[in-house]
Amino acid sequence: MIAIDTLGVLAGSASPGPVPVSDDELHVLLGMAAVPEVPVVLMHRHHHDSDTERQVALTRAADGLAARGLVRAGVAHPVIVDRLRTLGRPAWEIAVRRLHDGAVDRLCLAHGSAEAGVSDAGSRTVTVRAVPGGFVLDDVDAGSVSPIVQMLGPAEPARTTGVSLPTARLSAALNEGAGDGARTTRLLAEAGVPAAEAAALGPALGRCSTFAEIVGFRYGDGSTAPAGGPVTVFETTAGRVVGTSSVAPDGTAWTTLSSGTGGFLRQALGDLVARLGRDRPDR
């Protein structure tokens, strides 16, 4: 006899692994898991023109989930419930936006849960990636940054010895020099970047249109706060450049631009994960 848990779902059912869901299916599952919202980075919104259209779509989505075995007796698979509760109220999250060719790729890595519902949601790490028409939900090993690395894909690292400068000056140089390599080179030099590095990075960053913003957020005591140390990844004609952040004793934010080797990228992301786990506001 197969055991049935208190949710009325097969307790002995195996983990479903990566689960692709449509926008409407995610709405249905969130309702079943009593999760009111997901991280903003995922841009999950209602997209129907009328309540009638929405209801028809949600009914169709619920039927599809049941046919796939993700819902039984009106209740979602317990692993899916845990994932969504972690996603809805994690201990921390990392939001990734990758801009390229006028499009935005989106991914969220969420860990733990301030309101762990069933099973081991309190220690679960979940990754959710936006795909055309929906999302893919999966578990990931605690501390792993592989989903982010895989999303960014491989790239040749830029040849740079690395430079550091105040974040405000770097932002001003990149904004004012956008699309103009020569102007960006001059602005970087004026901001204090050595001439050789400015000459190497300026043309590449000035014309860079593909980049990723990777930001951490901590949850606790009913509040959400951005963590320090965001990571920026620039895909340039000269190769990949990784920007990491720090704060000086006087409170000035600094950014270091480094060659985007695979090892350095993983180190930067791993440092962000470690900071999120160490500096939670409820500790």
C-alpha cells in the first residue's frame, strides 16, 4: 500500500527534477502553495485581457498539471510546494538579469525559507529561470552557483590585469561614453584608470551591449535588504570582464574590473553566496 501524506499527495513519489511550467501553470501552483508572489526579477504577471479569459486559462493549466502528475486531488506535488515556498519567502535570493540584443534573460536562486512550509523547505535551494512562455523550477545543491554560470555560458576572458575605481566614477564613465569607445577610454583615464588599461577596456566597454547584473537580497524580520557585493559581467569584443564591488572604510563604494576567467567568475559568485549566508539581518 502506497502511503498518502497529509496533503493527499503520494508521499512516496520521487522528486520531479527540473519542472517546466507555463505562466498560467505557475499561477495555479502558487495558489495551491499559498504563495502570494515570487521575486520581482522573474517578472511573473497576469497577462489575460479579462477575468473570463483568465479563468479559462487557469482551468486549462490546472488540467494540464494534473495530466502531468504534478497535481493530484487538487493539491500540488509536495516538492513543488516546497520549492515555491522557498521562492516566495527565502532567507536570501540572488537575482540575475542578462541583457542582450534587446532581450532580458532572468534567473533567481533562492535559499532557505522564513516560513518553511512542509518537508525540508527551510534548507532547500531553488533555481527558477524564465523561458519563453513560462519558467523552469529545480533544486540545486546548497552553495552552488552553477545555474548562474550555465546561464551566462562560456566566454573568453578579457586580457586585463584588473583595475579598481569608485563605483560612481565608473558608472558615469560607462553611461557618458556608451557607444563611443574613444570617449569611454578618455573618461576611464580621467577617472583614474591607468592609460594602458583604459586603452584596452575603453573601446570594449564603450560598445558593450551584452551584460549581466547579479544582485543578492537578504530576508528577515519582515524586511528585505540588498546585500553588498553585486557582480556585473560584461561580454565585450575584447572578452569577458567581471566587475566586483566593495565598500571602503569611509563608505565609498568601489568596483574592481577583472579578467572574466571561469575560475574568477565562480569565485565572485561564491563570495556573494557566502556573504548572503553570513550577513542575514535576522542573525
